[in-house]
Amino acid sequence: MRKPPPFDGQYEVAGRLAESIAAEGAYCVAAIGAFSGDETRSADEIFIEQNVRFQAHIADAAGLDAQLAELVFALDRLTAEVSADLDSFRGLTLREKMAGWLSRQRMWRMYASRVREAPVIERLLDLLAKSDALARLIAGQRALLTERHKAAELSLVDIVEQRRRLVVSIDIARLKMKELNAKALTTQGRIGVYGNRAHWEQMEAERRALKAEAERISAGEHEMRDDSQRRERFIGLFQAFVDSLNGRIAACNVLLRKLMIDVEERLIIYQAQVDTDRPGMKMRIKPELFPDIAAPIRLFEKGMLVAQDLERRKSRADLEFARRFPTYAEPPPATLGAPLIDTARRSFRFNLPFLRS
């Protein structure tokens, strides 16, 4: 299993990157909205500049998503370490065993007191604080991306619709040119055959007018064709940007879903570790203290978190997370026919052996 980098440093890096790419994202959305506004520069010059900035932004945004996934993964690994540490001292100490020779009740009181005073509680609270901060960052990204995706998509639809109308106009212009050229050719064939000289001059004037009109329409058709090709070129770039926004929104949904389920896991471990009936113990975890992960905390307050149900949902969220971010996919089973998810290997996360009946 790969070891994640320190959470705090990675979180600061992700926060700075989110701020730095925000301006470039706003530029990209504005560029799509003002597509036809800059007539002072050539289309090639504008496309080269925007292509560089759009592609750089898409790459930076993908890097940010990878860092957010790394942070979710880091918290998941830290949770596993806390759970493993809990398992490591669950056995009775020599002192507790000696007390058990005289009184088993005293032995278990000593044991329960030692477990309650373990530093794991503070580590769990720290994990919840980190989860709250990360949820705020991811949710903020999702809200911003949703807003920008809507604006960019509306502008892109308008550009595509304008190009569609151009294509229709080009087809009409070509039909009109064909008709005018045919009439001009027919008129030319009649000159010198029918009528007198004055009639011939009149037909020649008509032919010239038809050709002039055909040339005027041809010039307009050429301009429309250039504009259509220019739009087609930019549409590909803008569509890639809109698609990247849509993909990032989906990634944020996957990250938030996994993060919230992982928060439930941390709360279940806390619930098993702490006697929540003791004054002040349950008050350390309130929705007001962790507003961005308030939903699972409300379930915790109502005693509605169940380890068995969580295992099923967490397995599904982990698979979704691995599909979206293959770097964090579990290695394939070593033996043929082994289950895709090795629940036995992961059982220390959910069986919670320190829970006693």
C-alpha cells in the first residue's frame, strides 16, 4: 500500500492551487462568453493564445483533482492506522490480569479506564477536523465548477447554434449562386440569336447583373464559410473545457461521497472508543463544530450509525473512488477466484474487535 504524504502540507498545496487556477477558470468562461467580441486580432492569433491557456488550465485542474483524491486517501489511511492502534492495545495488561485474580469487575474497570484515556480519541477528533476542512474545500470546488459549467455551456450552445445557422445560410447562398449562374449562362446563350442589337445589349446588362449578384453572394458565402470554420475550431476547444468541468463535478461528487462515508467510519470508531454517556464526551462532536460534515454527525447524535450497513456502502464508495482515480485501486487478488473486495483483509476497519457485548 502506497504511503500518502503528510496531510497538512498537501492540504495547503491543494488550497493554493485551487486559488491559482480560479482566475484561469474565470478567464476561460469569459473567453467563451465573449467569443465574437475581439475583431482587432486574427483568429489564428487568438486561437493559439487561448488554446495554450485552456489546455494549461485543464491540466492544472486535473492536478488539483488528483491532490484532492490524495487528501481523501490520506485521511482513509490515517483512519486505518488509528483502528490498528486500537487493536494493538486491546489485550489485558499484566496489572489488569493480576487484578482479575481478585475481582473480574475491577479488572474490566481498569481495562475500560485505560482504553478511555488512550490518545486515540484526540487523533479521531483531529481526523474529524481535517475531514471538515477537506469537505469544505471539495464542496467549494463543486459549487464553483457547477456555476462555471452552466455559464460556459450556455455560451457554447449559443456559439454552436450560430454556426448551425451559418451552415444553413451557406447552403442557401450556394443554391442561389447556382441559380444565378445558370440564368446568366442562359441569357448569354440568347445574345445574338434573338431580337435586335438593343435587345442584345439589354440581355448583356441582365447577364452582367446576374453575374455581379452571384459574385456578391459568393463573397458573402466565402466570409460565412471562414466564420464557420473558425467557429468549428474554437468549438472543439471550448467543448473540451466544458467536458472537463463536467468531469470535475463528477469527481467532486465521488470524493465527497467517499469522504462522508469515511467520516461515518471515524464516528463509529469514536463511538466504540468513548463512553458517550460520560458528561461532555458526546458534546465534543457537534454539527456546529464541524459544519461541513454535519450530516453524518447528526446520524451519530441520533445513534443511527451501524457498522454492518457502513461496510457495504463503503465498499461501493471505494470501488467508485478507484474507478475515478485508478492510482488508488486495490491490487488484484493473488489467487484465482478470490473476491474483488477482500473483506477479510479490510475487516479490522469494520468488525471493531474492541466492541464487547
